[in-house]
Amino acid sequence: MNTTSANNPPLPPTPAFNMLRTLGLVATLSGLLVVLSYQVTLPMIERNKQQAIEKALYKVVPGAVQRKDFVAIEERIELLDTQPEGTLLYAGYDQTGQLKGIALETAAAGYQDVIRLLYGYDPYCQCIRGIQVLKMAETPGIGDKIIKDARFQQNFEALEARMHPSGKGLQQAIVPVKQGNKTEAWQIDAISGATISSNAVARMLNETSQHMVPIIMKNLPIMEQF
Ligand SMILES: Cc1cc2nc3c(=O)[nH]c(=O)nc-3n(C[C@H](O)[C@H](O)[C@H](O)COP(=O)(O)O)c2cc1C
């Protein structure tokens, strides 16, 4: 004899409408929370980014003690307004308002993740004067040498990035060479055992400079006015 059905009466059918209503409510609340946390954290993220850039700027533009921000829109450069819609450029000036160099952001895929750098461009020697990491996840003791290795950093004391006489791109591409093989001012002496990270630095500096150096050189008077 089947006693189960007699002792346990069948469960009532699940009310589909109530279930859907609850699910909808949970989904709406989760969505609202995501939007809210994005809205709350966005200004903080922006502020942190600006602080990181400010700190790095004075290291990659030697002699700079004050800054003015610009934006490159296609081929022209103008003072940064509230809504940037182009490539940001951070011009560094000395105490007298003399332009000392321009800092630019650049990025490329490294060994682990994207490496983001700020680098300083000196338009008077048409060379790169320094790099600072804004973000990286390269392996400690290997890839992070791009910032910790003094010998690698020497590459950026005066790395040539001269505008091509045609006004398009660089006269010489910035290229990495195996450690100890640097013979030219536009070459980057790589780190042995960390070729991937070294090459990423060379690649990003070359790509950004090929595009931005002609724009900077053609619009220099705008940035020279403090
Ligand atoms: C666990 C591990 C982590 C590594 N991390 C990096 C790194 O952050 N950057 C890098 O360029 N190479 C890294 N390498 C080494 C690369 O795999 C590669 O061997 C090296 O970049 C080649 O350099 P070389 O041509 O000078 O020998 C790592 C290797 C291992 C096993």
C-alpha cells in the first residue's frame, strides 16, 4: 500500500508570477547597486589617476615644477577643456614658465598584462627623457626590471625620437636590441631574460611617438605659451 501520498499531501504549484516578481526585483536591485558603485568610485579612480600622473610627470620631465594640460584632436593641439575627446598631453614648465617637456601616456601588452607608462618628450632635443610606470603586473625580479634596472633606465636619458623631415612619423623607429648591442640613439638596450617586457616598452614608445611627435612639433608654439 502506498502510504506516502496519504501522509504528505501534494505541494501546491509554485506561483510563477511571485517567483518572476522576486527575481525581477533582485535583478533590478543588483543593477542599481552596480551603477551606484560605479558612480561613487569613478571620481575616486579619476582622482587617483590624476595623482599618479602628477607624481610621474615631474620625474619624466626634468626641471618641470608646474604643468598645463592639453589635448590633441586629430592634427591640432588645444588647451584641455572640461571634456577631453582626444589624446591628453601634460606640458611641464620650470619656475619661469619655460616649457621643459611634454608627458604622454602609452600602453602595450607585456608578459602578464597591459603595461601603462607615462613618458616625457623633450621637443628641443627631440628625445625621450624618462619613463614611469602607471600600471603593470610584470613578474617581480624579471619584468619589473623595466623600472627597477638602472641600466635599462639609462635608455631614457636621451632616447632619440626625431620627427621625419616629411613631417610624418619618426625619422628612425624606436627599436629594441639585445642587451649590450645598442649602437644608435634610437635603440633600446633590452634586459636579458626579460625580452618580452623590454620589447613592450619599445613597441609602445615607438607607436605613440610615431603618431604624436609630428603633432607635438607642429603645434609647439601653443604649448610654449605658459
Ligand atoms: C614564471 C616566469 C615569469 C616570467 N616573467 C617575465 C616577465 O615579466 N617579463 C619578461 O619579459 N619575461 C618573463 N619571463 C621570461 C620569458 O618567458 C622569456 O623567457 C624572456 O622574456 C626571454 O628573454 P631572453 O630572450 O632575453 O632570454 C618569465 C618566465 C617565467 C618562467
